Amino acid sequence: MVNTVLKTIALLDSLARQGDRSLSDLARELGLAKSTVHGILETLESEGLVERDPESGKFHLGVRLIELGNRAQLGLDICRIAAPFLHGLNREFDETVHLTILDRDEVLYIDCIESQQRLRTYSVIGVRAPLYCTSVGKAIMAFLPEAEIRRIAAEKSIAPITAHTITSVECLLADLAGVRARGWSIDDREHEDHLRCVGAPIRDARGGVFAAISLSGPAERNTLARLGEIAPKLVAATSEISRRLGYRAGDAQA
């Protein structure tokens, strides 16, 4: 284990139990040098994880921990709520079903039900993938503000992964406009040469798109026509998941 991380956790635990604490109080309680505690507090304060009262100089937990806690709770909720829908889509279409969330401008795969067919997409839980060339990524990205899309495209770059990958920002924006219009997205061999996938967005209680589900499989089996037939069932599932997370139609963020 990393010693500094353990010290940081102990410091946060102390603030959680006892509220406002001075640098001296924390150093004495944790048995650490003031310089060590000061360094940890300075780092945590810069990231919004702790805050300092300007008058007393004492420290307390920062509001960013509320955001992180909410995200963690939402992650647990989405896995629990989505599970029966993942299994239902898998049973109906016998294709691999993935559940992903938006994390640090990428999609993070957090659950998967594999197809039983010999040719299939395999589980990728814990793996990250780009937004611009995956169906789950485009299902999320389509509902971000255009300025945010352009920022991600610039910072992450939209490099060709296959011969079918969209590599122009303007073409990407046009594709995402289509996703918004119909409510679902397609990865037409853009991330892997032999795969086609269809994705649909999941909204939180405030209407923000933060997750997506996809069905994926070999391109020869998953023709564009077949993905078009799967899409309505997928959208129905993600819409119901969104409703169970507290979203109501008309609540979507601009």
C-alpha cells in the first residue's frame, strides 16, 4: 500500500468524524509531522476535497466529496437498475450487451452480458474507449454541448482507428446530430473492423446523459438493417432505466 494514500484517508476520516480541525489537531491525532499534514491538506484543498475556514483557519471536508459520493452512488444504482434490462436484451437478441458510463472524457465499461454465439464480442469490463468512435460514446457525446464536443475532440484527438473511423470534427458533429434526432447511435466498424454496434443513452434525474448501453457483434451478422430493428427495443430499455433513475420526459438539460 502507498503510505501517503493511507495518511490521506486517515486525515479525511478524521475530518468526517469531527468536523472542523486545525493543522495542529490533525497532526497530533494522526501522529504525523505538521509539514506532512500541511502538504496533504494543501493538495486536497487544491482539488476541492477539503476547504479552509478563512477566519479560524480550520479545515473541513470539501463540497467536491459530495459530487464524488453522488457519482459513486449513481454508479451503484445504474448497475443494479440496468441489470435486468441487460439480461433481457441479451436473451432477445443474443448479442453482447455493454453498460458504460462517461468518465474523464471517455466511456468506461462497467457491466457486460456476453452473447452465446460462437462469433461474438467478449466482455470488456473495466476497459476505457474513446467517445467519438464507439456507439456508447456517441450516444453520450451527442447530448453534450457543442463546445464540449469540440474540446474533447481537440484534447483527445479523433485519430483513425479503422478505415471507417470518423476523423473530421464537422463529420462527427453531423453524425451526432443524427443520433440526437433518432435517439440511438451506430458504430459502423469504426472502433473495430469486424464489429457493428448500436447504442442508446441513459439520463440521470436531472436529464443529463451520463451512461449508455450497446449491443454489439460481428458486422456480417449485425447489418445496418438489423441494428435498426434492435434500436427501438434498446431505446425502450434505456428510457425505462432513465425513468427508474428519476428522469422524467421534459427534464433534459439543454
